[in-house]
Amino acid sequence: QVRLVESGGESVQAGASLRLSCVASGLTDSRTAMGWFRQAPGKEREFVACLHWRAQTTYYTESVKGRFTISRDNAKNTMYLQMNSLKPEDTAVYYCAAGAYLTTIPHEYDYWGQGTQVTVSS
């Protein structure tokens, strides 16, 4: 059984940094892509960043390039999202996801965590 558990969301001031974690269990070698998505109130879930679990390939949405860094620790089965220079528009519930293909499209991921709230105030 696949399980993804996010943590690290907080309420912070603009300009602050946060690191989100996603601990994965039950993933097989076929589930090699993982990503971070976010959903703000009244908006659709949007892509933030993704990586190939066993390679260095990463992708970011334009609005977070240079501020966010996605990474993984294979030994700990954990994926991270380091978020620097946070802005109020980054406020959302952040979800991690796992799937077979490295993609920016939410519905192409098979497994999702429960989400962690990030709130950035000005």
C-alpha cells in the first residue's frame, strides 16, 4: 500500500523560508516520478515541481524558479521542497504525488498525500 505523508507547512511572513517533506512508503520501482502541487482556495490544483526519483531530472513552474528547490533522499524515502523568499501568492495547500511518469499534469499521478498548509502573510 502506497502512502505519502507531507509535513512542514506553517504560517510565515513574506520573505521567510520553509522546507516541506514528503515521506513515501510502499512505492515500487515503477513509481519513479514524484512531484509537488499546490491548491489555493477557489483555484485548481497546480504544478509546482517534480523530479525523477532515481535521476537528477527536475522541473519547476516558472513562478517558483530560483526560489524553490525540489530534492530527494533515497535512503530516507523522502522528498523535500525547500521554499525561499516566500510570497503571499505562495499560500496554498501543498501536496506531494507519485506516479510512473515525470509530468506536470496532476491527474497523471497515481498517489497523493493529504496536503500541508502553507500560509504567507505580507
